[in-house]
Amino acid sequence: MLRRRLPSLLSTSLFNASPIVSSKCVGTKSPLSSPFPPLHSLQCANASPTLKGIWAVDSVRAYSLLSLNDLRDNKGARKQKKRKGRGIGSGLGKTAGRGHKGQKARGTMKFGFEGGQTPLRRRMPKRGFKNPFSLTFQPVGLGKIAKLINAGKIDSSELITMKTLKDAGAIGKQIQDGVRLMGRGADEIKWPIHFEVSRVTVRAKEAVEAAGGSVRRVYYNKLGLRALLKPEWFEKKGRLLPKAARPPPKQRDKVDSIGRLPAPTKPIPFLPEEKEAAFTPSV
């Protein structure tokens, strides 16, 4: 009978293990003085052999600080799923905690709904406006371009277009309406360079022209800018490159000519008389 109870005795935890000692044992200590008595001190003259074996096994078990059958999750580590509509005994049956009838019991409302009163987003006044004609140009300085030329990433003997700047890493990939040439690092420009960009500052234009170069402001619409920067996209789709679009009337005084497609590699001298002819529609 005792052999059958041995597995249950071995599965007791460290704190539940209590030594079984007779009052006639010699050389033993009280369980209160030492929770883990050594095996050599367990000497009981009147104890049976079976009881001595149980005591020795429990003592060895008492020395183990961790066992596989004592592993437990921390309190609160596992949370049971809330089961709704599974009977009145759960407290969430029938109406599933929503109550009887009403708007809150039937469904959800859209975000910001306040029960029919004027919501907060309509009570607050409007501030400012968004200009639909605003343009966003990505800036690039002359000093950065000069470093890329010295590194061999840009060939200064050819025309530097917006595609050239994008391929060299001078500007990012997200180009919305074009590129603006800035005058930062203008002192590093010592040789003639020719540019075709969307906008240019006064300082940058003076620095480039002083070195013997030129800057042309060209116009590209959204589709033309994509054809300039990603011509492989049209080839992949099996489409032809679009024709260059003329600028709207409000931007004609801010550009010098219409952009060319595909991306040009040689600069073309531009005369003021040709500017009017470029923007005039052919009959």
C-alpha cells in the first residue's frame, strides 16, 4: 500500500513537505529548527524499514528547489475569453451585457457621433485654408552637387537634369512638383555647369553664370515629370512617352521653356525671342 502512495508523496511541493519522525528517534532535530535535515542525522531505532525509506525519499525531495510538476504561470498571465450569450449562469447570457433595447444595444455608431447633438468637429471654428495651386519643390544645394561631381557620380560636361540629380542621390525619390536649385555651397562651383531644373534662386543663378554655366527653368506636369524620372515605367506598360505639356498661364513668367522628353543630355542655348514662340500654341 505504501509503495502505491510513493508517487503522490514525491509530487508534494517544497513547502508542503513535512518530515515524518517518531518521538523516539535519536539524533534528529526539530522540523522548526531546520526545514532540510541532513540524511546522516536521520537515525530512528524504532522506525520500520519502509518508514525509513519514505523519510529518505522525502528528504531528497525537500532539497530540490524546482521541479517540473511545480511549474505554474504567474497569476494573471492567462485570461479566459469572455463568452457572451452562453446562458444566464454566466451573467452574459441573452442580451450579452447590452441591456434591453436602445441605440447602444442594437449596434455601433460612427466615430465622433454624440447622440444627435452637434459634434465637436463641427462646433470648432475653421482656421486657415489649403491653397490648391501651391507647389512643392525639393531643394538641392550647389555644394552638394559639387561634392558629387568631385566623387565622379555626376558628369559636369553633360547637361544636369532632375533625372541626373535623382540617379546620383542628390535628391530623394519623392519629387512632387520638381526641384529647386539653392545657393548653398556656391563657392565650390569653379567650372561651368549647365542645369535644367524647375526653380532656381537668385544666388544660385548668379553663382552658376559667374562660373560660365547656365540654368534653365523648365516646366513638367505630373505625367511629364514621371516620364522624365521613370521612363522605364512607360516601357514596362507598353506605352509611349507623353508629349511635353505647356505651362498654365500663372506659371509662364516663372519658367523659361517647356521640358523635353526623354531626358536631354546636351544644353540648348535659349533666346528670349524663342520663349514667346514656345508658349504660343500652333495653329
